[in-house]
Amino acid sequence: MTIDFLDPRGEPETVPVPYDLHADLAGPATVALLANGFPDSVAFLDQVEAALGSLRPELGFARYDKGNASSIADDEMLDSIAGECNALVAAYGH
């Protein structure tokens, strides 16, 4: 009796494209932290802020919370993020 092991991963049909979007955080900058409303998304972003803050103490942080995972960030929130922040970290939790 032989046992055959099959690799469940498929072969990609598209060529990977590097993600080149970035934010210039060379000087003083503000990073938006957006929780999506799932449980623990705020707690997760607390840890992200602590980790980034310890690596880059000059960074400022602005906190945002959609409050409900099924809703989208409204225009007012997006305008606030775009006007006040240089980068955005969006997070979810479960």
C-alpha cells in the first residue's frame, strides 16, 4: 500500500505585481488607526500603536472606529483621515 500526499495549493495563473503604494513618514507624521468594529479590532490597534510608537516615537496617531463591521467609513471620516493623517492602518478583529 502506498500513500500519496497531494499539495493542495494551486498554481497561480497571474503574475504577482509588487504593491508599491507607500507613505512618506520621513519626518513628523500622523498615522490613522481605523478599527472596523469587529471585536478586538481596537485592542489590536492598541498593540499596533504601541509597537510603531516604540520604533518611531516621533509618529503621532489618530484613532478612528467605524463602530460596526457591516458599515462603510463615511465621507466625513474619510475626509478627516485624509486631511489629518499621512498614512492609514485599517484593522479587523474576531
